[in-house]
Amino acid sequence: MGVENGQNGHAAHGNQDDGSDTAAVNTRKSVIGLIPVAKDYAWGIRGMDSRVARYALESKAIDEVDPDCPYAELWIGTHPKGPSKLKTGEYLRDAIGEDLPFLFKVLSAGKALSIQAHPDKENAKRLNIEDPVNYGDANHKPEMAIALTPFEAMCGFRRLEEISYLIKKHPEFAACISEEAKLAVFLAQEPLAQRDALQKLFSSFMTCDPEVSSHQLNLLLIRLQAEQSQLHPHPHDEPAWERKCARAVLRLAQQFHGDPGAMAPLFLNYLLIAPGESFFMAANEPHAYVAGEIIECMACSDNVVRAGLTPKFKDVDNLVNMLTYSMGGPSIDAGAYMAESTDVIRYTPPCPEFEVMVLTIEPGHKLTYKNPKIPAVLIILEGSGHLDGKLCRPGRSYYWPPDADDLEFFVEQCRRGPMKVAMAHKNRHLDRPTAVNRDDFGGTSSHRISVPASPMPFLGMGGGRSPSSNYQKRFARDFEENDNAAIPEL
Ligand SMILES: [Zn+2]
């Protein structure tokens, strides 16, 4: 592609932007207010504590917030299961003339989402033909999550050495796995043999007789609870990652009574990322979001193959067969600055459908953003300010037509903090991704920071120019020192 995006700077644009709706402002072709769709899945955060609820209210996706109702997802896009409308009453799809290639979301997770993976294009087509009720889309669904709060997730398989160690450490987990699979895990050396062992292990665990796995889960919980409540004379005998893993099992079991999926932290990486950090999930990678709030962008599809931690339809056979069985966690991506501006950070996945820009406009500053000449959608994340003279508040979202003028953001000096805006459009930097595929793990790309997700999320952090590295360091320290408070109350 190689097209450089807009020159983003503080340069005023010759427009008398005094924040009021002057005639000059009105002649500009600007953004159009957009009404997203809110989803009330059971795992959502309840009432006004949910960012999704607050944004949905502000953008008029809902008329009021029910304090007892979960508000899980806000959808901005043209997907038929939740198509956005414009304030003019027109559907976004009709205004663009075609579907957006991506779906842009805000998520507020109060408890874990199911263990899931998304099919690649080939699998998606097959599933859609074989089972159109459960798999309504024939498209793949690579997805990227950018944290708005500290965010916990399980993502990708642990390295085989860790799993092997955890099998030996937790006999209850070992009892849910066949002798053949265990032997394969203990003996595998070569990468291919390791993949094979991992598939055997996952398949064996997922197809374990539910009576056996429920019973073993109970035994495991009783033992872990006893260990947690005992006053250890040497509390730091056990490495922090193992304690976190044990606590994650206890917490998931509390949320999903009797679901052996609560043992997933024993074979999936458990990570905690800080606001501004993101990770990319390629197709066919197992993951489960656990708690926190994020923006998420994905190829336009709603296909999910689920295998646990859910009352919804589970499809273990398909999941076991489609996973890639790569090991180690995803790279944590803190984005890259756009051009010479430090006001715009781009998060670019290695897939053509989408990328996400996060704009930060400090009080007293102006930002002119050149129209990328492709359909874009944006949402105000934090702070108040002006967009082409219109007042904007957190939660308001907009469609930016390709033929509109450049955007003028402005935040008055008197505001307490910056205005943050997230924007999504088709990927214009496919040749320079900031996020990488799992297969690229261990690459030597020097401009990105790469954080191994397991066993300790924040060890081995490289230097490099990272927009959130200061926050990361601070957060990493808090995380280390206050081991019992991995995540603030939501
Ligand atoms: Zn997912």
C-alpha cells in the first residue's frame, strides 16, 4: 500500500473554529451522528458501571439504563445482527452503499466470556454450509482488542513446558487427561511433536467424561481454596504466575459453577494488559476475555466456535480440529505513532479489513485530521471537546464519509483532561503492521515492544518508543507488588 496517512499536527486549518456553529462551519461537509446497537449478553457489566451502557445512552442507542441489566457490547458497523443507523434515520450501510469490511465494538466484560476461537475463511465457509443456524457468517473473524481499563484475558496455549509442569503440580487436572496425551506432552521435543501433543492434550481434556471432570474440578477447588486460606510462613515460595493461575481457576469456577472450563488457565496463557495496550487474535486461536473494558475491531463476522465457560451452544469437535496449536502468548502491541504526530497512535493488524487509530487532543490543542478517503467510523472515548465546531462528549459516535472535509478537533484550555477518540477504517498500513500473527512470535522487529504473555506478563519488556511504556512500567510495578489485587473492582 505504502500510502502515508494524513499529516496530523496542531496546524490550524484556516477555519475560524471558535467552537460555535458558525456559518463557516456549517458549509463544511462533516461527520454524521451515528446510532450504534447495544447488546445485553449476560457477561456484561451491569447498569451505569458499564461503559457500554453510558456510551449507548449518550449515542441514543438506548433511552435509559436499567441498573440490573448487563450492558456487554456496543456495535458500530453494518453487520445484519446489529446494523448502525445514522441520526438522519438512514442505515449506515445505505449511506456507504455497501457493507463495512469490519465491525467496531466497545466491550464491558464483568465476567468471563466463553472459551472460543474464530474460524479462518475456509472453516467459516464450511461451517456456514454445514450449520447455518450456529454459523451465520461465511467470513473469517480476526480480531484486535485495545484495553480501555486494565484487562484480563486468556489467550493462546501456554508453552508445553508450563503445561507439563502444571499437569505434574495439579493431579486433579492430570486426571482429566488421557495417559497417551500426558505421555505426549512429557516427551515432545520437536515443534511438530509439540503441536501434536498439544492437540492430544486439548482434545483429551475437552472430551473428558463430564462426571470425571466435574468431580476433579471440585477436588481441585477444595485444595486450592485450602492453600489460599492457609497462612503460609513463606508466601513467596510459589512463583507469582502460579499463584495467579490458581486464583484464576478459583474465580472462573465461581462464575461458572461446575464448568470444567474453569481449569482453562492451566493450559491457556493468562494475561493482564494495561490501558492503551492491545493484542491481535488471528483465526483459529483459543481465547477468552475475562474482565475489563476494551475497544475491539474485527473482520465483519459473528462466527464463534465455543467450547466452555458458556451456557451457549458448544462445538468441541470443530474447535479441536480447527485450532493451530501454536504456543506462547500473543505479542502485546502498544501501537505506533502516526507520521510525526504523537497525537495519533495507530493499531494495525496484519489483515486488510481494518485498523484502529486512537487520537488524543490535549486541552488548548487543535488537531486536523486528513480525510483518508475511505468510509470511517469514530467514537469519543473520553473527555469533551469540539469536532468541526460540534460539541462532543464520551460515547458519541459518528460516520465520516469519504467525500467529507478534513476533521477539526479542538479542546478548550479550561477542560480538565484530553479528549480521546477511537476511529476505525480499512487497513491503510498493511505493509507496516503493529500487531503480528502468532506465527511471527520471536521475530526481531525492533520498533515494537514484545511482551511475553506467560508465565509473567511483564517480564522481559524491551525499551523502544512505546506510547504507553511509562504507564506500563508503573502498572507492571503495581501488579508485581500487589499480587492480590490483579485487577481493580469493576
Ligand atoms: Zn473472540
